[in-house]
Amino acid sequence: MSAFYRLLARPWAGVGVLLLFYLGVTLCFSLLSPWFLSFDNLVSIGANVAFMGLMAAAQTPLIIAGGLDLSVAAVAGLAGVVVALLHAGGMEVWSAAFLALLLGGGIGALNGLLTTRLGFNPFIATLGTMSAVGGISLVLTGGLTKPLLVESFAWLGNGQVAGLPVPLLLMLAVFGGLGWVLRHTAFGRYAYAAGSNPVASRLVGVPVDRILTMLYVGSGLSGALSGLVLAAMLGAGAPDAAGKHLLTVVAAVILGGTSLLGGRGSVWGTLLAVLLLGTLNNGLTLLDVSSFWQDVTRGAVLLAAVGLDQLRTKALGQ
Amino acid sequence: MAYKMVVLILALGLVSGAAAGEWQGFDPAGFDGLMLKPEQLQGMVAEARQHRPPKNGERYVFAFANLQRDMAFGIKVEEGIKANAQAAGVELLVADNRLDGPTALANAESFVRRGVDFVIEFQTDVNFGPTIMQKFAKAGIGVVAIDIPMPGATFFGANNPRSGFMGGAYLAQAALARFGAGQVGQGYLVVGELPQSGAIPAMRTEGQLAGFLAVLPEFPRDHLIRIDTKNTLQYSFQQMRNALGRIPAGAPLMLLAINDQSVTGMLRAAQQAGRQADLIAVGNGADELETLAGEPALAASVAYFPERYGNYLIPIGLMALAGKTLPPAVLVEHLMVTRANICQYYPGFACRDEAPGFAYAFPQEAFGRHLAGLKGKPDLAGYETLIPGR
């Protein structure tokens, strides 16, 4: 085996390859655009991707454990709508936000019930809840955007702590927390085991269904939190605020090295992938690249990154 | 088949001896947009029945394929059509094209199967137009197409070049009044576009730019930034935030976009970047009324009155069924709506005593030159009827 393959076979190589790729992209944009490498711009990238990052963060352990949640972006839209409508109806905004979080967790629990107790395929079950939840948002709003301009609540979307945007800090906190749970707790080890081989895991006493249900609840909560951040950023609850980003969220998880078949992956890879996608979007916009070419470039970079990951998988096989 | 085609052509009135013009008090080319009285609409139905009775023998069935039923514009268009259909005693079937060509085609097939008498088609994918029209033509169904032209259908919708030009000129004049000539030249103009929808909607954003430059011809071209809004609040917000990285702090920031939702997303991004003091925007559509009424940085929006579209569309359909000649394109009259005059058009909103600080003047001569330029553009070949004469 060549030295290159030996390097790729190291446990940290997946995240390492993505990090190198990210640094390469960052270097390119820094050389090509005079506006790219500024503190404000880099922070803006982080804040821009935070709502996607929140969804992708919770989706990662769920996919590792063998689940999948396609309803997460629809939950985000519903959460924003619920806060806007409850507040417009006279409820204190943070109480409304708390209810929206509970609703997100509840939809996650429903997904867990459908997939574990009733044995529905996760793809079909969450596709169904995605459609139903998206439809409810439209029914509640009549398809219209609902303004939510509340100064205290807007802090969640555009406030700063120590010079860093709140959404970015929130996203990093969620990634940090999940990273710790996956690495240092029995729950994390169970999640990997459940995704690797659920039958064997059950035989050795791993509570696979409970783990999956809890992860679905986590995904629902992350969707609702993401929706709250978006509503605070945009000053409005929009029924389809996050819907167009569902594929990006799933792409980020896979690009980050998580296997759709379960059992393999890390939240740090997902974080890097989210940042990579956000950086591409930002850099290409700063370079005034037409949106059509942005799509082409984004696709090419994604293919290149996944190609490198394939090489790593091959190295692991050898 | 040949018989059906002849019936269709007659129904559309394309070879009818009747001259285009007023019918039952309705003149599509000079209509004020206010809803006709129910008696007028019912009179139209009665006359149309004599020329072409309803297919089901009882009452006319119209079909409306909405662009997307979860956006403000589409909802308002639908409500207007429903109100007019009800007043006329016409049954209305509604489908959602979901901004998707194949869905629009499936809906068209469903309308054909259900034997409708007339179709109001609002779909986004210009490439699906010929196939959809083929289905309707084969079934002998007349069609009016909203905003996106379809071959053989009467076009109804925005006067894109004019609405854009109005908004761009308004923004430039408002910016001059607010920042002064010296400062405006240091500023940046960001235009939120929708490139994937093709040349017709692009006439709007190109019109915005041309209107702005008609007032400020010396505006530095490298201070002009175009972003793709993808027609959503969130994506406009994100792209605007990316673009802000290129704009120095303190520079006047002037925003235009293809619609109000996009300009709202762009406004929010600029506000969150602390640019509120340097910010001025003009929207397009006047369909996000709460934002227009409450957002000081949004100086105005060009109104389309989508809620009045039905006031044109149902009479147009009845006119076609009555065998009257229709013009190839019926364009909406646009107006600037501001916080000072919003109550005149939308009584649910109070007017504010806010003088704009300038007397808005539409640069008619420059607009004429802009139109002349459009007529020679290769990507608009075949759509010349959609370029207004004034």
C-alpha cells in the first residue's frame, strides 16, 4: 500500500481531507477576491449557514444510527410560522418560541414512532410528515409570510456575543455538544452500533428503538430551533423558509463523511461540509459568478470532495 | 380534428370579423382594472352562450392553473379570479402548477379530461408552453396565459419593462433626495434578479436598471451588483449578506429586486449588517403590504394589483368564448405605492403623512429609448408583442 493510501486510511483522514479541501477553497477565494478574507465576511458565512448547520448537526447522529429525517426543513418552516402567529395572537414571543420547540420535538417523536414501532421506512415516513407539516404551515398562513419584528426575539437571529453572531455560536454549541455525546457517552456508542448492525445490537442489549426515537426527537428539535433562528433573522415566519435547503442539509451530512447506510460518520465532518458549502456560495457571489455557473462549480467541488472520500474508503478497504 | 381547430380559432376570435375593442362595457386595452358589476358579467355569459354554449350544457367551467398557491402573488390572483367567476356564475376549477413545468402539463391534461370551456394558465416554464398549448388546442380550449407567454394564447400580465423602469427611476430620485448627488455616486446598487425564469421576467430587472441609470447616467458601473434571489425571502437574504462583503461601510445602499419578497430579504440582510442608516429600497409587486406599510427603508413598491387580475381574466375568457377579437397582449397598468398613498389602494392600511422629499417624474423619453433597445434584442425575438409601445 502506498504512503498516500496509508495516510488516507488513518481514522481522522476523512475530516482531514475535507479540512484540506476547505482550506484550499478558502485560499483560492482569498487570492481571487479582495473582499473575501475579512473578519466580517468570514463571520457572515458562519451566520449564513447556521440554520442549515443546526439541521445537519442533529441529522448526522440520526443517519449514523440508521435513520433519516426529511421533515426537518418543513418543521423549521412550521416553527417560524407558529411563533409569528402565536405572537400576533398576543402570546409573549419567548413562550411562543418554547411551544414551537415542543411542537418540533413532538413531530420528531411522531417520526420515531412511525419508524420504530410501526416499522415504516424512514424515507417514506418522514417524506409523509414533511408533506403534512409543510401543508399545515401553508394552511395556517394561507401561503403568506407573517411578519415577526420583535427586538428581543431578533437577537436570536442577529445578536452578537463577544463579536460573534448568535446563530453561529448556537450552531457551534450544538455541534460541540453532539460531538461530545457521540464520542464520550454510551448513547453515542449505541448510535454507531445501531447503525452498523441493528439486529446484532438488539441481541447484545442495545436499545435501538429508544436511541432512534430520541434522535428523531433531537432532529425535530433542531428543525424547530433552526426555524426560530431563521424567523428571527428574516423578521418573519415564512412557511417554506427552509424547504429549499433540505437537499443541501442531507448533502452536507454525506459530504461530511457520514454513510447513508449508517454506522459511520462524525459531526465534525458535517460542520466542515456546511462551512464548505457556505463558503462556496459566498466566494462565488463575491466574485460575481453568475448563479448558473455557481451551480456548476458547486456540483464540481462536491464531486471532487466525494471523490477524495471514495479514495479514502478504498484505502480503508486495502 | 380540422373541425375542432376551426372551432378553436373561431372561439379565440382570431379570425372573427368583430373588431378588438369594447364589449359589454369591457375594453381589455383600456380597462381601469375595477371589477365589473355581476349583471355585466352575467350579460357577457349570456351573450357568449349564444356563440358557444357550455360543453356540459349547463354552465361554463373555467380552469385556473395557479403558478404556486403558497405565495402572496398567486393567492391574490386566485382570489380575484374566484370572485369574478362567482359573480359571473361560472364554475371554476383550480390547480397548482407548483412552479414546475411537468406539473403544469399534468394539470393541463386534467383540465382537458374534465372538459373545461376556458383555461387561465399561470405557469413558469416557458419550454412547456408549446406542449401544454398543443393539448388545449387539440381539445378546442381557449387559453389566456399570465406573465409567461404561451404560443397561441392571449398574454395577460405585467408590463415588465415599464414596471421595472418606474421602480428604478423612483429609487434613483429617492436616493438623490436622501443622500445628495455627491453621495449617491459613492453608493452601491444591488439588483435582486431571477435569471432562471428567462428573458420575459428579466425585462423587469433590466427595466429597473435602465430606469435607475436614466436618472443617474454617471453612476459607476462597478458599483452595480446583481444577485440571484431564487424568488425567496431566505435566499435573497443569504445572497445579499454575501454581497455586502463587497460594499464599504457607510456607502449608500440602494436595492431593487424582481419582487417584494426578494427585496424584503435583501433589506433584512442589510439591516442586520448595521446598514440601516444608509439604506433605501424600492420593491416590485406591492404584494407584501405589511412590510411596505411598516418598513421605512422601503420607499415604495410598483403595484401590479394581482387581486384585480381576475377582473380582467374572467371577462377576457368570456370575450374569447363570445368570439370577440382579443388583442395579443393585455398589459396591466402599474402605479407607485408608498406609505403616503397606500390607503387609496388598500383601505386596510392607513396612510402616513410622509412626504417623499421629491416630485417623482417618470423619464418617458429615456423609457422610449429603452423600449427601442429591447425590440432589437435577440433573446426577445418572437415576444415582440410583449414589448409595449409606450
